[in-house]
Amino acid sequence: MTSQVIAAELAPEPAGVVFRTCPVTARRIHIGAERLIKVHAVCSVVSLLIGAVAAVLLVLTRWQAVHLLPAVWFYRILGVHGMSMLIFFIIFFEMAVLFFASTVLLNARNSAPKISWIAFALMLAGALTVELMMWSGRADVLFTSYVPLRAEPTFYLGVILFAVGALVTVGVFFANLVVAKREGRYQGSLPLVVYGAMTAAIIAVITLVHGAAIYIPTYLWSLGLMEIDPQVYRMIWWGLGHSSQQINVAAMVAIWYMLGALTIGAVVLNEKISRSAFVLYILFISMASAHHLLVDPGMGPAWKVVNTSYFMYMAVLASMIHGFTVPAGMELGMRLRGFTNGTFDWLRRAPWGDPGFSSLVFSVVVFGFVGGITGVTIGTEQINIIVHNTLRVPGHFHATVVSGTAMAFMGATYYLIPLIFQRKVAFWKLAKIQPYLFAGGMLIFTLSMTFAGTFGVPRRHWDITFSQAPFDVQFSPIVDLVLAVVALGGLLAATGAFVFIAIAVKSVFFGEPLGTITKGVAMAGVPTGLTHPPVHALDVDARNAALHDPSRGIMGPAPGTIVLVFVFLAAFIVYFFVNWKMLSFLWRIG
Amino acid sequence: MHIDTHTGLDSPKGVWWKPAHASEKVWVGIAFAWCMVLFAMMPLWHWKGGQNPSGIRSRTTPQAFSARVGEFITRYQTGNDRGMPIVTPPPGSDIYLAAVAFQWFPILKLQKNVEYTLHLSSLDVNHGFSLYPINVNFQVVPGYDYGLRVTPNASGDFRIMCNEFCGIGHHLMVGRVIVDEGSAVASTSGAVQ
């Protein structure tokens, strides 16, 4: 609808800028931008493949009964897994999202094609350099590369190249927004999804500046040109390391809003509330570095309390707001389409066979219930004493960045394949169950890992039987069992990831062309959000006003969501205080 | 109330700064209040709680800390286990533990219910102090002396694992802390030698 209005008043495009019109959504799509989205998405999936192979090797090593890799290769592959997943897979995908949001969603062109390709080349060169250095054993410093552990200088240079490329792409994103506005490609304010992507881009700038501030000195240090204090390294490195997770959060939440709209016609409950929550991310996220330094010697309690709480948990507040507005918008969207019975009829009758929808739900639920609750709890200054560097830490962040962000990105891919690559989704039956496999595996993995961590089982550790250590350490037999369950969950999730990769590669490179979609007719390989677009009725505003009527009381337009968020709050409160209780049993420490 | 129904993919029409529904406002209020509770627990625990990572923090150097540990061992050594000195410091004293790839030294012999100031530092890279099996974890950073006042509340033979990756022998790095019951220890500690 919006695009038709705009089409009437289009400013002429510069020469050589070619558009196509999407047959499904009627959006104008810049072919040049589309090509960039494709190459970034492909690099992302290749990185995911490397990371997932590494993941299988790692879980089969930490499963003590199998103990697959020798020590050197365990630590090396652990570094590869971290960089491939947390940096290359995620950031390549985010760059694709930035191009998508700033061109396709605004009916606009990519304003700087040459610079975009140079930036992409930098990122690719950086990623290849880092992979080469890690695989060849010249950078056995793990993901965090804490100084004074030393890698060869070229490793740090590779990271810098990648970061510079990403920073340039973020710049192109901002330029695209300005050009789209100036050329009148959209009217009024940015759509919420683009606003969320913009939030991610702003946090990316903060993050990448921290990255430059630490990796450039570290490169010089590795060449013997300067000294670096190990504590200062940890502080600034985590300004990069944790803030980059907030790029993921912002991008993921933007995709939540997008998938909600595409799959079930989710509406924006209130722009003011959702946008303010995004602003809270920007304002309070850069203090996130402190989370990692709670039991470090370099900082005092006042600094820790203020910074770890993101200045009184204002960013947690933001996530709790999105945790309400996203499902509430989905519920309201369904109610406006006529699914008005009871409290949860809208949820029961949602398209659970649409992998875009199931991915969205699992992403929201696991991110919130597991990732969010554990994250805030273990990031509390004192509770961190019983958490720091145990398996509870990877238990937490696999629930946020894998079950949350990666799952959301997979869900988005099921829509990008038909909309951008113009192919049917291959292995359609497998695609429908892939989110269940991946999220289910990840849920087992993260919960069991968190549980193992409560026994003090260290993360990043090759052999917790300590068979060659000078003094014996004997963990409870329960730990062996739990680590086997961790492996089982990890293998299930990795299978889900391989299924996703197979689907993506087959669809993109050997896929059946999309062909014509007939509205209302189900089609194998096309998500229901496209064959049965969730269009609202003409009198939708009136229906919406009726659902908002004060006579409906405090439960308002989304009563089901109110129930869900209070279940969430109860779980949060219980988990938080159980941890304080556990802490109180320890030696007195101060 | 006029309502503009749109998805997150559409530009909102006109001014979008509009009042939210009461249910949304209530949730934001409750979430904010909960965030305040989360925040308040930290200063509260500093005031009333028994476990805080504050410590006495100061700068040091690997050389200076190594010398301090050497002095500590010479003064209070009461035995050794597989070449690693066992040190029995007087109750209430400052005690020193050095991390170096891939060892924690010396072995500490403490008394239950007595407060010591445990100084941790590293002589090379980052290490992770993880007291097994009670799961107490601290980061050990070269160049920094982390002085933690600790009071063991149970006797036993404890281990210190390293839980920060410190190199290829990381998983071999295990130290030892022995906590004896009450005051009887002072008279029997000589027997170890």
C-alpha cells in the first residue's frame, strides 16, 4: 500500500540504478543492494558451517566419555568456534540486515555501491586471515585473546580489517537512510523495524570504536612497539565483546517485529514505548563491559555496581519492554484478524508450520526465559562469585545469542530466500521442523550447561577429570551425566544448524525459482506468510479501538500476553533469589 | 482514541508519540520497579551480606609479588606435598597465593572460622581462581594484587582449579587449600613436617 503511494511521486533514480518490483510485496528492490544482501548472507552461512563443525568437535570433547580432540586442538577449535560464530556468522548476517532494512524496507537504493563492495572485501579478507591464523595454530589465544597471551601480529590485523569493513558498511547504512529520506522513498518516520536496525547500527559504531581502541594497540603490542596493561585490555576488549552482543539484541528485536508482521500480521502496540525501549539500549549498553570484570582486581565495588547494572538496569528494562510489546503486538495482530476467542486461541491457531513463525516464538521465549533471566542474575556483582568462568556463562550466552539471535536470523532467512533470492525454500518438510530441532537442542544444551556450571565446572577446559594434574579433583558423578546431556543437546542443535545450512545452500544455489504465488493457495517451499499474507480488514482501526476500549479493563487488547509476562516475572524472581541463597552458604569473603 | 493500526514494516502516519494503553504502562512500571530491586540488592549485600568481591586492591609486579610469596613461604612453611611447599600462616594474617602457568603455589593450610587476607596475583598471564568444591571464583590478573578477606566455614581438603585459559597446560593447573578444625591445629601443624 505504502509503496504504491510512493511510486506515484518518485524522484528519478541515478543512471545505472536498476530496480525490480517484488511480485509478492510490491516493494521496489534495488538490484545492486540485493546482490550485497546475497553475498553477506552467503558468507554468514559459510561461517555458520565452520562454527557448527567446530561445535560438534567441542561437545564431543567435553563429553568426557568420548573426549575426542587432543588438548591443543580443543583449545584451537574453541577459538575457531568463537570467532566463526560470534563474529563472522553474526556480523555478516547483520550487515545483510542493514542493507535490507535501509533499501528494501524503504523502497530505496544503496547509495554507495563501490564503497559497499570495498567494505565487503575488507571484511572477507579479515575473516579469511583470522581463520587461517587460527587453524594454523598461530593464534591459540581463544576468542578473547587476553593479553599477555600472544598471537602472531597478522591475527590482530585480520580482526582489524574485518572491523574496519563492518564500520564502513554501517556508515553506508546511515548514508542510505539519509538518501532515502531526501529522495522521498518513504514518508513520515522510519518503520519500527528500520528504527531497530538503526539502533543496532548505532551500537555497532560504539562497539567498533572499542574494537579499534583495543585491537590497534594490541597489534602494536604484538609487534613489540608498546605495552598493554592486562586489566585495561579486559575492560576495553569487553567494551567490544559485550557491546557487540547488544548489536545482536537490537538486530534480533528488529527481526522479531519484522517476522511478527510477515507471519501473522503483528501490529505495533505503541510506537512511543517500543522506540523509547530502543533508545534505552543505545544509552545504557556501552557499560556492558563491566559484566565481565565483576570479580576482577582492577575495579572497586562502586564502579562495578553502577556499571554492571547498566546504570540501574535500564537496558534490562528495555528488553523487558520488548518482551511485552513483541508478543502483545503478535496477539493483537491475530485478534484483529478474527482470532478473538479466549486468552490463548490466537496462539493455538497461529501458523506453527511456518518456520518463520516457529523460529520467532522460540527466539523470544528462549532468549527471555533462559538467556535473559540467567544473564541478569549471573551479571549481578556478588552472584558472579559463584558463576565467573564456570559453564554457567556459556550456558547463558548460548541461550541469548544462539537460541535468540541465531534462531531469529534463521527465521528471517526462510523469508529472505523467496523474497530476495527468489527461490523456493528447499527441503520444505525439513524446514518446517528445523526450528523445533534447533531450539529444542539448544534448550537442552543451555539448561544442562547452566546446571553443570552450578557445580563449579569450568568453561574452556579440556579435561575436568584432571587425569594428569598433580592433585586429584573428583566432580560428582551427576556432573558426568549432565555433561553427556550437554553433548546430546549440542548434537541435536548442531543437527538443526546443519539442516538449516543444507536448506539455505540448496535453495540459494540449486533452488527452484519461486514462480508465481497465488494468494490463498499453499505452496511447498513458500512460508504461509507469503501464500496467505496476514492482511488486516478494512475496518481494522475500528476493531483495534474496540479492543483498546477501557471497558475491557486492565487486561486490555492483549490479555494472553499479560498472563505470559507475569509467568516470566515469577520465574525471574524465583531464579534471582535462589541464587542469592546459594551465595549465602559460601565462606565469608569481602 | 484514534488508532493507526500498522505493522513494524510500515511508516507510522503522522505523530506517533501517543499515550499507551494502561496495561502497557502497568507492565513498564512493574518492570522498572523490578529493575530497582535488582539494583538495590547489590548495595544491600555489601551492607548486610557475607560475600562481596570488594577486597583490598593494589598494583604490584610479578617480581614484587613473587618476592612476597617467597618470603611468606620461608616464614611459615610447615611441610611439602610432591615438592610443593605447605604453608601454615598464623590466624588472621595476610596470606599469599601466586598463579603461574601451570601452578598455584604454595599449598595453604588454614583454620576454620578464622579470617585471613588472601592475596592473589599472577606472575604471567590471566588465570582463574576457582575453589573446588564450593565454587568460589575470582579473576587473577598479572600486575594486580587482589586481597580478599576470607573466612573458611568448613574444614576439608580443597582444590583450586584454573578456570581462565592460560595456555596449553591449563587443565593441569590445580592447587590445594587445607582447612583444619578450630584451634587444635596450631599444636599439630608441626607434625606435618
